[in-house]
Amino acid sequence: MTAQLFVNAVHHGFIKVGSIALLVFDECHTAVKDSPMKQALTVVNEICERNGANRAPRIFGLTAALFLEKCKPRAVSNIISQLKTNMKACIRTADPHKIEG
């Protein structure tokens, strides 16, 4: 489903975040500003903080389009860092020399 459908389903009680074991976010690079993907992450984080992290779903974010931002090479580490913060994640890349924890 789309991120917006997920946000709506959680807000209306159709989906209980505590019953989710794994959330897969495709194109997670779109989790910026007030996008539906960022709203979905915010909703999950708020509910998990209220109910305790022991019932928090694991989140697996995928992206292959990080460079669609048409950024300068020196900005790549900042974009990756922002994505890491937004997703509350560790980043793994295809290049073994670029793995960040």
C-alpha cells in the first residue's frame, strides 16, 4: 500500500502498529519534509513511544534512487545522514567501503 494509505489506516484504527512485525518501505529516500512516508514513520514512532518499544515493528527501507536528487557529490554524505535520521536506521550500501552504522 502507499504510505498515505498506511497513515490513514493507522489513524482510523484499521491497522494496529503493535501487531506489525516488519514494515518494508520502498523508495525510502522520499521520507523527507512532510511527505506521506515521513508521516508514516512519525506515526509508527509516536505509537511505539507511547506503547513501549518492545512492540515496535522492524523497519526495512529500500532505495536505489538516492541520486535522483541531482545533488553534488560532496552533498551525498549529508543526504545519507538525513535519511539515517529520518528512518532511525543504519545505512548499508553496495560498496563495502561505504557502510555506515
